[in-house]
Amino acid sequence: MIRCKFILMVLLCPIIAFSQKQGEYQKVRVSLKSKDFSELMKTGVDYDHSKPLPGRYVDLELSQEELLILKSNGWSYDILISDLEAYYSDQNRPSELENLYSRGAGCNVQDCNTFSNMKTPANYKAGSMGGFHTYTEMLNVLDQMRAKYPHLISLAKPISSIKTLEGRDILYVRVSNNPEFKQNKPEVLYTALHHAREPNSLSQMIFYLWHLLENYDRDSEVTNIINNTELYFIPCVNPDGYIANNTTHPAGGGMWRKNKRKNEKNEVIGVDLNRNYGYNWGADNEGSSPTPTAETYRGKEAFSEPETQAVADFISGHHFLLNLNYHTHGNYLIYPWGYTSDPNPHQERFRSVGGLLTDENCFISGKGEETVGYRTNGDSDDWMYGEVTTKNRVFSFTPEIGGSFYPVAGDIDMLNKSVMDMNLKLPKLARNYSEARPVNLPIGLSNESKSISFVVNKYGFRNEPVWLSLFIDKGTIQSTGSRQVDLQLNLQSGDTDTLTFKFNLNSDLLDGEEVSFTYTLSYDEFSETKKEVLQYFRSKETPIFQDNFETNFNWVTTGTWTRTNIVKVDGTYSLTDSPTSLYKSGTTTYATVPQTFDLSKAHKAKILFNARWAIEEDFDYAQIQASTDGVNYYPLCGKYTRINNINQVVYDGFQTSWIEEEIDLSDLVGNKTVFIRFVLSADELNDFDGIYIDNFRVRVIEKFTTSSNELDNNDISLYPNPVTEILQVEGVQDAQFTIFNALGQEVKKGALNNSGINVESLTKGLYHIRLSDKKTGITTSSFSKL
């Protein structure tokens, strides 16, 4: 699957408030050319939601007090937006949605915008705070939900007897087919508004709740979720701070982040609730701040705040398996650990589930350092996952929605929809959620390619069986002797299995005819059916070039491209751009395949190779390029390429494990001379390890060439063509014929005679005819029926 960034362009980053009085906030670009980002973190200014670019800059949203701190510590910056609160409250400012439907010629890209077709719930109404709901409106919506669907959603109740500093309850609702009673079903949790200036975290939750309630007994997915899991929602963890923003900025744009904690002078300073949880609280002064005026102030001690105490009590009284702590912004999905660079004990499980949850919206998934670029401590995810003495372990994730704290009202519907797929997957993960996908598909089918493989991933946290069914429309499964096979798979939670099915194709397939493989994966009460369609070719798939770099290295190179024995898939060597050091700044170097390729007679062609890389994202890149003249090259698209910030198809960022890349050469089929090369291009800053290539192959299926015992199409004529009634065939005698429609379905067959073939009963359209003669062979041709 080709991965791309979701349709939102992250325009705005974090912020900071220092006192009860909210000063003017500005968005600034802070230079990192002469100082390291770690030094900036120690100043106490808010860097949350930023994306530092080492050696270049970081964009921050800061108060006037923080700007003074920057100046006093010798940091230089440029002002990008002079008044953020006015900017956020302006509904006439541009939309932040940037559609990425195309990635250049020939790219078959994953659509990260499929959710745009989702229907908005009939009962969902925009709020009055720039399109977002105020706290009072949220309460009214929860009451409306209960009144309309009392059999599905509970009354809003306090999560604990502990109230906020201003005396408010923190409320929750439960969605289930028996919502007022706790049942023996898997439990999942959703939270929103830890931070008061992130109203999109609430709006998506209201949207999701209405979707669940309206579609019960209408949509099988929703019905099965509600019948078999208990879904808990805490829509506003920080009501005091949220109400403060609505009070000061009723049209939206309020920048208060923390709760309403006062200091000894009775001044509201606030505590960052997402730095106040107890797991490795205060581990350092970069992941949270000891300074009360800082936006990431962690409080005097772990769980010093009533809001985090109440959440901890609630979670400890339940048995949640998974949780989504919603925040904004950045289009990320973040998981533990936040406090350290070390992997957590279930790192691969988090990575796998994170990839699953983001496969529709293309959010960037990973730990804090892999997403936003810095560490945090005392956050909710680390505590929910890491604390196992007072409660069970919770696999907790933080989605960061959208491009800013207050997107324009017209963007909210799309932003709400962008996370619905991950919301719906969460309760399915609490049971036996699984997915199947084909792997190592051939370019096409031939008489020698008689197997198809599927990988089945058991993402769910239960260990009950799943079932895989495969149906082939123009052949038989060897193990069953029929078109279909059904298997029960006893996979454990987190397991992956590869299944290979051998098959026989029908003997009368036409060259180029399509064969469909329909596969269905079933688990719990869910089933999902997909189809793969491959073409049959009488010629088999063959390699025309392969190099594992073990002997006789003769690629044409510039710079330092050569073999290395440091990193390889197997054997001894791989190809790399910089074998003994990091790649060099300000250079562009090439490694060209030592021969050209004749694709003039190919039906299909592809390139396969293994790769891994470490390349500065958005500034440096690697590409695989093609040319038909050896002068003008263009980049090729693969499963792992992406579009960078200058709209180039590239490999960049960090891919630390080996992948198998596949490049479709359909655009080059028909060309007699094709050149292929790799390129590594670096700008003037930040050198990294570069790219490694291994097991490079070019494979083709040639157009079928008739042998001496086959009929020559030049000797065969069909007339009249187009035909209305009788089709005459000249150039062959005593032959058998078979006629197929455009879908490859047989519609007529028989013996050829002097009176021709009566096709009057056929519907209008294009048909293929196969003629066979025991003496002279087989040929195919086409005709049109009027």
C-alpha cells in the first residue's frame, strides 16, 4: 500500500499561556541554524505540537511573555501571524484542507480522503463557538441523545465524586445495548479536551456518538459493535478551562490550555493535565516544565489535579483494553513511550495497530519522537499503558486531529470524518479484529503460476478463530477440487500467518483474459469480502535482469555509490550511496543499471528490490528513475514512495527495516530502450545514512508469439466485421470455435462449417473467437456484433 499524508496541511503549531490574563499570541518561526532544539526546550516556552527541523527552524505559537523569554535567551525569530486569537476567530480565513488526490503521472496512490463520502449524522448540528460546541451545548446534546436513544446511551454521569477546582463534575456516557447496566463485555474508552483549546477533540466525539446511535439496527458494523462491546466516552476532561475559553472568546480562538489551578497569590496559573499523570511524572524538564507559568507545567506532584485524579479513579474501576485520548493538532497518532526514547515492551504491537488505525486517514503513527519530534512525561498514554499495579494495562493512543486549534467552521465536518474509521476499529480490536491481504502477486497468471498467497493479521486482543474463504471464478482450488476453499484459522492475538493456495486454471482461457480471486475474512459477527483480478497470459513471467550485488559489480555510478557488506538482506553485499560515512551535503549522485531494457514486446513489466533508508524528510531524497533516451529521467512510483514538500515522488524519512518495493512499469511497456537508475540528492544541511538496495530484479511477461504449429493470424479473416447474423471465417478448415464476450465468458461454441457461424442471438458488443485445429494449432481473433 502506498502511503501518503492525510488531506490536511498542518499550518499551525502549539502555544503557551502564562497567567490568568491571556495575552496576545503570535505564530513565529524560530531559527535553529545556530542553536539546537533541545536548548529551546529548556527555556520553558511552549513547543507542544511543533515539528522541529534541526538546523533549520521550528514554528511555534507563543504569548508575548514567551517571546520575551526567547529574546532574552538570544533566539531569533520571524513573525508569521501577528494575532493568533483574531486569526482563529476569523471565519473568512482560508480553509486548511489541502487535497492530495494525485501524486504524479503513473502513480497508483492510496486515497487518504475516502472518508469524505461518509454521511454526516442527521442529528449532528454545528455549535455556536466558530462551529464548535460550547460546554452548555455539549450537555444539551448528551441530553438529546439520551432522550432519543435511551436503549443505547446512558445518562451523563460523573466519572468520580471528585470535582474540578471550580466545582464541576467530569461526565461520561456509556453506549451499549443495555447502557444503564455494566455487562460482561470488552470495554473501550474515548476521551477529549484534556487541553481546553482543542474543541475539535469534542466535535469528533459528538459526531461519532450520533453516528453510532443513528445507525444501530441499520448498519451491521455499528450494530455488532454496540451489541458486543461497551463504549465509554469522557467528552470533556477539562471543563473549567474549556468554559474559560468560551467566556473570553465566544466566537472561538481562546488560547487557554491548562486547568484553572491558582497559585498562592490567588492567580490562575493552570496545570497541564497531560503532564500531571503519575507514570514517570517529572522525568525531566524537557518533556514537562516545573515552571508554573509554562504551558506544560506539570503541577507540584503527580496527580495533584482533581481532573487527573478523577480520570485515574474511573479507569481503575474498569477493565479497559484500549483507549483513544483525543487532542489537536497535527494529523498524528501517538503511542507510548512519551518519556523516553526506549521502545515499550509491546512496541511492535503498537506499531502494527497504529498502522491499522491510520490506514484510511494516513495520519503519521509512532512514538512522540517519531511524530512530533520530542518527548513528553506525565502524559495520559504512558500512565494508562505503563501503570499495572492499580489497574490493568490499557493500550492507549493519542490522535491529534487537523491543522490548527480552531479550523474554520467549513472544515469541521471533514475533520470529524477523518477519524471515524479509527473510532470504529477500536471496539473491534477489543475482540478478534483481523485483516487479510494478498502478497507477492505476479504481474499476471500463466500456466506456470498456479498459486496465490494471503497474509492474515490478527490485530484483535482475543484469541478466538477467524475464517478465510477463497473463490476462483475460472479455475479450481487444488486442495478441494472446486472453485472454493474455506479455512478456520486459530490465530493468537497479534499473530500473522501466510497462506498459499494452489489452483488450476481453466484450459480455454484467452490471452489477456481476467481471472478473479474473491476472498472473505470472517471474525466475530463481521465479514469482509474483497477481490483481486489478474490477467492470464500464455507467456510466463520471466526475469530479464537480476543483481544481488554478490559478484561483478558493474553499475555506472557517480559519487560514492558502491557495494557494502555492512547492511544486507542476505548474502554478503548490498548497494548503497555512502558505504563508509553519512551522505555528503549539497550533492546529487547516481547509480545506473548497467544495461537497458527492451519492453517493446512486453505485456507487463515490473521492478522488485529490497530497500531501507535514513534520509532527511522533505529536504533530501532518494528516487528510482527511468528514461527512454538516457538523458531525460523521471521518478517512478512504488508502494513505499511518497510526495515530499516540493511535490516530488521520493523515498525519505526513516525506514529502518528492510521492505520489498515493487515498481509497475506499465507506462514504459512498448519502449525498446529503457534506462533505470537510483539517485540520492542532499541539500546543504543534516546528513544521514542514505539508502540501501538489495536483490534488484526486472521481470516481464512477453507478448505471446505463435509457434510453428499455431495458426497465423495473417491467414485468418472474419467477415463481415462488424456482423449482424452470419460470421464467415476464411483461412482455416475443420476447426472448432469458441466465442467469448468482453468479460471473458463463453457464449457459444461448436464446429466450423462452410455455412459460417450464426451469431444473430448475441447482444451488441465486442467478442473474441478462438479457433482450434488439431493439425495446425490455435489462434484467436475478435469481431463486433451489431
